[in-house]
Amino acid sequence: MVKKPRYIIESKCTGCATCMEYCPVKIPDPFNQAISKNKATHIYFSQAIPLITYIDENCLYLKEKKCGICMGVCGKKAIDFNQTSEKVEVNVGAIILATGFEPFDPRVRDEYGYGKFENVVTSMDYERITCATGPYEGEIRRTSDLKPPKKIAWIQCVGSRQVIPGGNSYCSGVCCTYTQKQVIVTKDYYPEVECVIFHNDIRSYGKGFERFYQRAENLPGVRFIRSYVSVVKEVPESKNLIIRFSTPEEGVKEEEFDMVVLSIGLNPPRDAKGLANRLGIELNAHGFYKVNPFDPTKSSRPGIFVSGASQGPMDIPESVYMGSGAASRCGESLEYRRDKLTIKKVYPKEKDVSQEEPKIGVFVCHCGTNIGKVVDVPSLVEYAMDLPYVVHSEEQLFSCSAESTNKIMNVIREKGLNRVVVAACTPKTHEPTFRDSLREGGLNQYFVDMANIREHCSWVHSQEKEEATEKAKDLLRMSLARAIRLEALPEFELPVNKAALVVGGGIAGMNCALSIANQGHEVYLIEKENELGGMARRIHTTLEGLDVQAYLRELIREIYEHPLIHVSTGATVMEAGGYAGNFITKVKSDGKVREIRHGATVIATGGEEYKPTEYLYGKDERVMTNLELEERIAQKDEKVTKCQSLVMIQCVGSRNEIRNYCSRICCTESIKNALRLKELNPKMDIYILFRDIRTYGFNEDYYRDAAEKEVKFIRYDPQDPPQVEKVEEGGQTLLRVTVTDQLLGQRLEIDADFVSLATGVIPPEGNKEVSQLFKALMEEDGFFKEAHVKLRPVDFGEEGIYLCGMAHYPKHITEAISQAHGAAGRVLTLLSHDTVVRSGVVCVVDEKRCMGCGACVEACAYSALSLYETRQGKKVSINPALCKGDGLCNAICPTGAIQLKHYTDKQLIAQMDASVEEA
Amino acid sequence: MCSGRVDLAFILHAFSIGMDGVYIAGCRLDECKYITHGNYYALNIVLLGKRLLEYIGLDSNRLRIEFMSSAEAFRFVETINDFIHTIRERGPIGEKEGVKQEELRIRLSELAKLVPYIKIATRKKLSVRLKDPQEWEKLFTPEEIETLFREVPSYYIDPTKCQACMTCARRCPVDAILSGKNLIHIIDQEKCIKCGTCLEVCPPRFSAVTKLIGETPPPPIPEEKRVITRKGKED
């Protein structure tokens, strides 16, 4: 590997940003899409890790050996212009490619005028423009005159779904929804802005996306127009833009906008070809890294895994669980080396100071010049010395630097400190650093408090030095008042039971079980049916033509042959209790009840096929569901394969008032069946009546293929759905489908031999019970609710429980496998440890003060509190293993019987009182 | 610690030590990173707090809650500046409202004493999640607050009925009951938080505790008269 020079010594830079301030060179800010300027030395963006600077190649010193001011002002001597590209060699057992995608560059096609017309921006530009840390500090402005736009157009599918030079034939899969997000954000801040979205199909196939689309669509002043468009010209005076489009009602029209946003798609990662060559892996037809649909992170070369959008367009949740899945797949081959490279830190024994008077050390940080330039640090040091219980007070250039934290540790030992106050920055950044210094000094880590005199004083009051210093004194006094009352809190360790329970033996459950078991953990796999396989038992091929049944047989064989996997079929969960690391679940199978002890639980209860009541289903045997059609195709039922005409109706049981979600897979399922039928009988007339075709990603290729093979796609309006009726004609009972063709504006009558309904995926009836038993939250549609829809897509809010597969939301086999591996990866983060460490910041109950009202029990989202009977009536008890330290119970308790440790009433009130004491 | 940790008592305490305004910042509603959604509790506490301020004659604009993510520095700056402006306009607490400092101190401390009672009485409403900001103002109405204060109870132990069984004293969560073996129990009204536990637990055969609404409980009987002589013991 070649590591580019940063010209900053990473170990020395503290991220104080002094060099940035003095740097005289301004460059187009690469993070803000070059819309605004930044300094040649800067921090890439405000959440960058590590949060330190780098020097851009436009630096004067790098270019002409002039300037060098930064070297002079850096207090840590962290600037090093002698750095050069470094060759780094590492020996690894596996490689994960997560190189992401490259945004489509609309300059390659000039029909949109990007780069030519100032007020045409890409969605990436717009993303930065709307961001609070963006070029206009969150104000939406157009480039030409920096005025807020009044009318914005979004153009969808720029660079996607286009089989033309420079375009991509696939669907980028994320643009419909990110555009809706941008519209909502825009309307949130500027309700009067008019927003028009020119789109093709709306592909709201993700979890919650359908409702999100409705939210955007129902906003006042928002129009969704289905039309291809071109940006015709720029109005010279106003720099406004004229867009030409057409609608079935009004024909070709032109409309003027003051800003145009191009919803650009996702290209393969930059230099994918070069990297693929160097690593010896293959690319797919679209230039992304090629993977195996049944092993979604596996590249064409063993040991090399691919995750995220570098293997194809995908949204955040898919990328997140795929990343975790790739880690789990690596773990399977590298398990024998787990923890071989980790070094465990050893701390001295903790001193008991509970009987001592407080002895506080105060450390005031200059943060380079960040604090010291505004706040009078020496006077603060002096001021602290006069405050109660302070026995040591000193200033430090950077309290967070290694030498300063060492100093803190030494002072604790030498002066016998039992409390430490660091007046520096936000505890968000360095509290863990100082807690560690306390541990090294032999103190309980909760004996430190931080006074944030940087963000709250020097930064916000940079022009009012005296007031900033006075405020710093107030904050310091408050911090000390709290410090005096701090208590030693134990961080208790709970042993972890190394086994996992997987609920549901479908494709997701089995893959998850295998990946966990392959990393050396026992897995109990329970399935309510008498056979493993779930929904996949009814699926014969994938869209790509892979044999699902053969795959399933092999998977089931692997499960049964695995020595660490224990399968129970026909199983019911009777009881479930415990907490992360220590669950106890009672399972009934074969008439026997068994108690399973396990550290982690995976919910993979799958989905079911909606059984329709519409369109004569059940009343005429010629009407069937997509899965039933697939079964008959697989059996080569000639009645079907040799018929003359077949109509498929999409969105049956989905995207309606009862099930307000898109079932994600039915469009593909219909196209798969249609292609298969066309292969067997090219003359068959196949009609697909749809609302939006949602063949996202590379599935788009098959949609195009179907259209080319003359499968007829007819769009219908949900307000005017197709009719299916039996008609007697010529002594025969015909199945007649009537639909309004929106393009032609006519009623079409199709006499079909068969009708196949693209029925949605519904959550299994049993989810409710599973939800109650495992305290796993369910959302309104009956699927399970992940902890965070984007960032924690396989976790539950409750620790130690994970989910995957259709239990989460309808999804394709490849996605279910990917999510199953993702859940396995998350399970391993828990099971690979011998113990789980619990924060000391938990609630405690003073039983005497508890009146047993139960208000706290209701407030606790984690079921950490429960009422029990005592001789003195009902009392509350707490399970600290479940407590997350939010303190709601504390605030709602009428008697003060519950206290959140580290943030007790006394500590917080004392802090308030100290704020008004005379300085 | 979540914004839902903000106790009604903290808000009142801040005003009582002379703060002219209280601003609470919480995460955006419905965007809880956990499953707690404690910001709704914080919102409800603020909605209640505003009504309470009004009840004691203070301007409810002195209390504010705003919701934002950690990435929205500008929103924070904007709202805090606006709040400062609001408070500057109103000046020191009580001044524009025409409540004298001494009177203010008394009202706030009386109110603070009632926090446990208020928490018990408003418990159901404190846990609701009002998604529509239009609904917020209606969560607590001034009439409701009037009623809340009109119905502040006092608990009183009837000395003629008390059998000095110590049950109430043992169960009182705040040790507000003066008791002793064979001594008639007395409720220390200063310490009492009006939770009603004593009423609930007093054995029905004695029924010595009464709930008084709108009445001041009679003064405690003198200490020398508190000794109970029991029939059984005399024999």
C-alpha cells in the first residue's frame, strides 16, 4: 500500500486547528464540493477521524517553499513537510473492499447544462448546500447570485436507467428517496419554496420509504411529474433555467425554475478496474466488483470480500449490514487468530477513597491557543487554588496530550488526589482520555469532571475576553461542586454465555447460524415448521437464474452436519428472559420443553405470502399468486407454459391503506416469471399491470430484457385499478381483465388464460408473540423494528438481540443472506468477549423512599425496573444490567427514591447552586 | 443522561436561585438514537412548567425547550440568541410580571414543595407523545392547573383513632410521620409530600388517616397528650 503524506505528524497533532487559522492559502473546499473555500491546511470535515489537519497540495510551501507559517504557530511541532509517500506492507489473512462508489458526473452528458449553467447543481452539491456545515451554513442559495431560490426542479435518473453513451443502464436505487429527503429538508426550512420533481418510476422499495414518499408528495407546493426532461436554456438576465417536459394531459410544456438539482446516480468506484487487476478479482458487467449472489460479500477470489456500494448501488442500511457481514465472513476464516494481536492494558488496583475528604486537582488546558488566546488561563489556575478542597492547580498546553495525561496520573499519585477537574473542551471528545488517566493513577474513573471552557467560553465568546474568563470561572466552580459529590462507581462485568439462539430456520436464520457457528460458537436454531427452509422452499430460481432449491439443499445439509448447530423443528418458544450475555429461553419441541441458555438472540422469523381476496382469487382456479405461478412453471405445467396469454397484476395487498408499504420483491418476481415463460414459449402474450416498476439496482437489466422480449407493461392508477371478471362468450368462461391504459387514455380488455397476482409479503402472525416474549419491538406494519433504520439495521434497541431477513422487511434472497451475515457479525461482537462491561452510570433505588407507584416502571423503555411485593408494600427493584442510564425514572419519581448515579439530584442541584455563588 | 432526566424540581430550583430563564435542548423528536424517546418527557415537563409559572404569576416565555441534532449548531445558536433576546426584553425574573422578590421566593418554594404531588397527579400526561405541535398547548390547560392546586390535599391523623401501630410511619417514603411506641402519630406537614401512602396503609379497623381538601389540618396535639393507654395493657 502507498500512504500519501499528510504533512502532519499524526501522533503529535491534537486537532487544535491553530495552523488552519494562520494558513494564508485558500482553496476550493473538497468536502463542500468546491462550492466554498477552505484553507490549504484544514481538517477534512468536522466529524473526520482522526480529527486532525492535513495539508493540501496547494500549500505555498509545498509548491514554492514559501510561507511555512504553520510550522511556527504549531505548539506541538506537528508539521512535517519532509513527509513523503510511504510504502506500507501488512500481512493479512483477508481483505475487505469497501471502496464505495463514485457519483455520476453529469458533465459527460451536456443535456443538463451542468458546469455550463451556474444554477444547475448535482444532488451532491445540494446535499452540501442544505447542510449546516455546508458552504452557506445551511442556508439554501443558488450559485449565480447567492439568493435563496423560490422554485427548484429535481431531475431524476441522471446517469441511471439510460442505455446511452455515458449513461448507466442500471437503476441507482437511492436517488428517488434521497430526492424526497432533499425536498422535505428544503420545505422544512423554506416552506414557501416550490419544488417540482421530474421522475420516472418512483422506487420507494425500502423500509418506511413508501410513507416517506407520501410525506414528500403531500407537502404543499410540491409536484411530482412523471416525464423525461431536458434543460433547454438559461435565461441570460436572471440565470433561471427553462425545462422542457411532457405530460399525457398537456403534451410538451416548458417551465422556468431558478435552480435545478440533478439527482445523479452511482458509478463504480474510481479505478475499480485497476484495483481489481492488482487484486486478481473480477468485475461485473457494470464495472463494480463481482460477487456471488448466494454469498453476497464473496468476490471471485477466496479471502477477498466486497461490501457496500462498491459491488453495486445500495442504500445505507444495506451497506451497514453488509459491512458487518463481510467482517463476519472474515471472522469465519480467521477465528483461530482472534485476539492474537490485541494487548490488554493492566491498571493498578483501585484505591478506596470513600472515607477521605475530597482532595481535588484542577488542570486547565490552553488547547494550544484555542482557549488561552481568549480565556485568561493563569488567572483561572490561581482562582481554582482558592476554591474548597482544591489541593493542586496547574495549566497545561494540551491536557489531552500523552505527556499531560501522564502528568495528571503522576499528580494523582504524588499528592494523593481523589478527584480531578479538567477545564478544557467538551467531555464528548476527551472524557475517556482523562478517565483512563484516573484509572492509571489508581482512582475510580468516575472521579473526574470536565469544565468545558473551550466550546462554552473561548469559542463562543472570542470577542469578549473578560466575560469569557468570568464564565470559565463559573463553569469551573460548578464543575468542582459536582466533583466534590462524585462517587466511585463500579463498572461491573457480566460473564457472557458463548452460545446463540436463532429464531427462524429460513435462509436468513440458517446463514446467520452457520456464520456464528463457523466462528466457534454453539448455535440453537429453532424453526416453527417441521422442516427448515421457510419461504425459500417455494422459490425455484433467482432472477439471475440460479437454482434456489439446490442451494437450499446444500445449506440445510451444512446446517445438520455442523457439530455446533443444534436444530429444533416444530418448535415453539414458551418463555424468554434474561439480558445480553445471559438469556434463558424455554423452547418446546417434540413434546418436550427445553431450557436454552445463550448470550445472544437473533430474530429471523421471516415473512409470508399475502393471500389475496381480490381479483377472483380463490374463486377461479385460473387466478393464482406469483409464487403459485412459479411452482407451476417449475413443474413445467403445460397448461401454463403453453397458454396464449397471461396477465400479472402488481401491488396486490401492498401499497394500500392496510399495508402502507412496498413489498420490494414482487416486481422482480413477476419479471422473473415473465422471462422464464417467454423462454419456454416466446409467443405467449404477457401483460404486467403495474403502478411503478421497482427493479432497483442491476435488476433493471431484466426489466429492460422483458420489455425487449415484448412483455407488455401497462401502468395503472391505484384509484382506477384493473378489473378481473368471468365472462361467458361462445360457450366458454373467459377471464377478462380490464385496465385503463394511461398513455393511450383507453380502456383495454384482455382475455387472459391465467392471471397471476404479485401478492405482497406480510409479517407472520406469530411476530406479535415473539415480540412480547423477547421484548423485541415491532413496528406498525408488523415487521420488527431495528434500533436505527440507517445506522443500526440489525440491532434491536435492547442489547444482545439482533434481527435479519424478512422479519425486518421484505427482501431478496441475496439481501437476506447479506443481512444474516451482518447479524452474525453483530452477534460476534458480543459473543467474542468473555464478559460484557456495564457502565457505572445506572439507577439505584432507595427502597425506603419508594412508594411503589410504578411511574418509573412505565417510563423505562428497557424494562430494567419492576415492582415486587415486600412486607412494606410494593417496591421497585432494578436490574442494572438492563439500565441504560437515561434517568427518566429519576425525573418522574415523586419521592426521589430512584437516583441516576453520576447525575444525582444532589450533584446537579449543587452544580446549579455553584453557578450563582459569588466569584 | 437524556433530556428526559430534567426534573421539574430542577427547573423550579433554577428560577429560585435567581435565573431569569431556563432553556432546555433535546434531540429532535422521533429521532431518538435509543428507544427511550425521553425528549417527549422533557417536552411535557416544559409544557407543565410553563403553566405552573403562569399560575404563580410569571411569564411562561422564561422557560423554553428546543429540539435539534448535534450537527445543527446553527439552530442552537439561532434559538439561544432568540431566547436571550426574549429574556432581555423581560428583564430580571418577576420584574416585568410585577412580583416582588420576597413574594417570588415564597411562591417558588411553595411550588417546589408540591413537586411530588404534581408529579403524581400529572403522571399519565407526562408520558404522552404529542407528535403535532398544535396539540402541545392543550396538554395542560390553565383550568386544569387551577383544579390541581385547588385540590391539593393534606393528610391528617385523627388522634382519637390512631392506635400507634407504626404502619404509616414505616411506610411513609419521606419519614414525615412522628411516631413512637404507644405515641399517637403526627404528620409533619412541612415534610409531607402528599403521596397518600399513610391513608392507603392505615389499617381499616382504625381508619385514622383522613384526606383533607381545602382545609388546613388541625394543629398537632401537645406532646404530653400523645401517649396512648391501651385497655388490654391496663388489665
